[in-house]
Amino acid sequence: MIKNKKLTVTLIVYTIVFFSAWAFFELLIAGRIEAAVSPIVSDLIKDCIAKTLIWSVPAVILIRKFKDDLNFKELFLPKKGWNCFGIFFAAFTVFILVNKWRTSGKIALSEDFSPLLLIVYLFVGINEELVFRGWLLNSTLKGEEFSEQLKPILINAVMFLLIHFPIWIKNGDFFTNLTSGAFIFITVLSVAFSYSFVKSKNIIVPALLHMWWDFFLTSLA
């Protein structure tokens, strides 16, 4: 499934180091940042600065290192896949609007809404998609048939779910997210982002979808 032995070893070592580093940050550092500054500044530090350094920078370096296997240059070129983007964008928008209306009986901006959230979630989308789709999924994809792509997509979804565990533990809602079924949304979203990447081979597509989901979801009351 993985394209060469050197890439396989690198992927294993990277995964161990990356998950350990992010768990360390979330469990031991993020809480101190949140206690020291306002929520929006905290989000900017964690999601824009910390994630860029811990997530994107190593991922881009490794994608470039294995550029012949991972088509580094093509990842950032607007190509096909925008029809897929439009379908998912519309589906995400409708789902969030219907769910907000169903749970609160209204659709309104959250009291915590800030235009800066757009910047925060743009970085979230770029950082997380570079790692999970541009690097981890891209490293394991082989073949053009969906049957060949399904296993890497599902493994990627499990990994994407696991990276959320440290913040759930830090926030004290780990078991709530499991028993409420919230973890299913994370898994399904990962599959959607992965599918959009597989169809487009363009990291911009899942990054924008990821940004829109997070931004629109948290912007509404």
C-alpha cells in the first residue's frame, strides 16, 4: 500500500513523533496559553502558530523530500475537483443550518463570533489537511480504483479521530464525545475530506472544505 520502504519507515517514525508532540502540546502547554490570554488570541496562537510549526512545516518538508512519489507541485495547483467541492460545500452548509435550526429553533451568529475566526480556521484547514491528506493519505494511496483507495481513507479517518483525543482529554469531554456519537462526525468528515482530495488531487479543495465546516459551525449560535 505504501510506495517504497524508505517512505514506509519515514511514515512510521513521523506518525509516532507527530502524535506524541501534539499530545504533549495539548495536554501540557495549550491549557497555559488559554489561561494567559483571551480565547481568540489563544486560538490564534494554538491554531495558527503552533499548528503551523508542529503540523505543516514537517509535513511540507516530507512531501518535498518524497516529491516524486507524492506529486508535490501538483498538490497546490487548482485543477479538477471543484464540482466535488461545490457538492460538499452545499451539503455542509445545509446540514449545519438544519442542525442549528433543529437544536435551537433559530439561526443567528454566536455571541463569540469574530471575523478573526476566519483566519483561525483557514489555518486549521490548511494545517490539518496538509498533514492528513497531503502527507499521510497521499503517502498510502495506490491505484485509481476506489476499492484500492478505501482502506487508506478509512485508516486515515481513524488517525484523524485519534489526533482529537488529547484535546478531548484536556477539556474533560473525552467520554462525552464517545458516548454521544460525536466521534462519528469526526470520522465521517475525515472520509469526506479524503474523498474530495482523492477526486481532485488538489490539497486546496479539502483545506477550504475543512475551513468552511469549522468556521460556519462555530459562527452560528
